[in-house]
Amino acid sequence: MKIVITDGFAVNPGDLNWDWLNKYGEVTVYDKISDAEAPDCVGDADIVFTNRVKIGEAVLGKCKNLKYVSALGTGYDMIDVKLCRENGVEVCNVPGYSTASVAQHAFTLLLANAFDLEGYRNMVRDGKWTGIPGFMYQESRFVELEGKTVGVYGCGSIGMRFAKICQAFGMRVLATRRSKTDGEMDGITFTDPETLIRESDYISFHCPLTDETRGMVNAEFIAKMKDGAVIVNTSRGAVLNEADVAAALHSGKLSGAGLDVLAKEPADPANPLLTAPNTVITPHCAWTSKEARLRLMDILDNNLGSFLTNGQGINRVF
């Protein structure tokens, strides 16, 4: 049995290993390939693991031995699930492995917009800490989070974990998800999207990328938000209309943004968010703690083992 990993560097840049796959067959690991290279690299493999390389018509049309495709993470928008099903190819993903890490990172981005740690560090470095009368605190930002309202847009497992962190800081938490738009749960108030948008000082996005959410955060969406609100996005970059968000940051309608994802990654140098004020952008790294990646490996192993033993992966994508 032949196994191909199309772009394994993101999951394992060298601090882990793929040895656990050897018990299943012959393994080929590519650090990174392009979508165009994928059909030839997959070749006659039976099993493919992909991070961001597309598994669609080009691969499925040529690679007739393919029986199993797994995302190297939770998101699977790079896999044409419908076409895989039509060709009898099992599709699995890896939910839950990075819940704690992504929630922690999302709150770090929120906190970065509430407290300018780098700005205060620079005051000391630049000799501006000269005593209370001349202390230049007005040059940096320090917002007390207690009593502020945070909206969790897409409150699944990661959103719930993020909400708990916010509660620990004394924040009021509003949340919405497709299956729940009212009621209370663990001190979290579920509400409709319109209310969440209108009342939140901070909105953190944890929703999947769908036709409904693509470009959702546009000028119309932002116009409904509080003046000076902050957005945090650790879901998918394309949830934002990046030009509209950048314009709102320049105008001051939004006072800040913390983003771990962009519509095009790595960042296009022309992306307007790169030069938007009060914007912190990290390189889609919220899931990359070593603890999370070790957990991911375990789930990949269990999924594949279940498929080969029972004909169905544990985390099958329907």
C-alpha cells in the first residue's frame, strides 16, 4: 500500500516524525508541492494526506488507485468531497486536535488589541520611562476587558473554549451558531447574529468557510458594528472582505484587528490589511503548538487504522 503526504512541512517541520505510518505501507512525504504537481506526486498511491494541496478533479481523474484522503487538520475545503464520494474515495478530517491552542491564540490576538505590550516595551527601550509626570502612556493602548462584550461568531468547540477564557477576564459573552441562536449555556448568552454584531466590542470568528460565510464581514456587516469595535479571525481568511475591513480600520470604524488567516496565504504583498493600522497578523499558526500537532498525529493514525480495519474512518466527512 502506497501513502503520500503532499505537504507535510506545516504539520511536521522536523520536530516530529511520520514513522507511525510505516506499519501501513510505503510512505512518501513531500514538504510542499503545488496543486499542479499533485497528480504526478500522488501517482498510484492508495492513501493521501493533504494540508493545503487541492485534491479534486485533476488528482482523482489521474490517480485511480486512490481509496482514502485525509485533511491534515480540521478544515477540508481543499478536498472535493462530492467528487471523492462519486469515485468511492473515503474522506476524513481531524477535528478537535487544536481546540485549546486555537482558543488561546484567538484570545492572544484579542489581548494584543487591548494591551499594546510592544508599545510599552518600546517606551522603556527608547528612554521614555522618565517618571510619572512625563510618562507617555497615551502613545499606547491599554483597555480593561472586564465588563466589555465579546461576540463569538460560530460557537463550536473552539468558540466555547475561547468564550471560557474571555469569561475569566470578566467579559460578557454573546455567541451564535447555526443550530443555536437563543438561550443560556455555561454563562454564555446565545443570540441571533444581528444582536451579536450590534452589541459586541470584540467579535471573534470561529465559523467554517461556506457559501454563506464567504466575504460575510463586508462594509454592510461592519456598518452594523459598534464604532471602534475589534475583530479577531482564526477561522478562514475568506470570511472577511479584506478590502472592506482594511477601509474600516483606516477610517477608525474598526479600532483594531487580530488575524491568523488571510484569503490568500502566504500573504499577498498587495493585501490592504498588511498596511492597515492597529492590525496584528500572524502566519496561520494558531494550530501549530507541538502539543496540538502530536494530538493531530494520533487522530490521523486512529482514522486510518479504522478505515483499513472497518472500511470507515472515525472522523469521516459526509
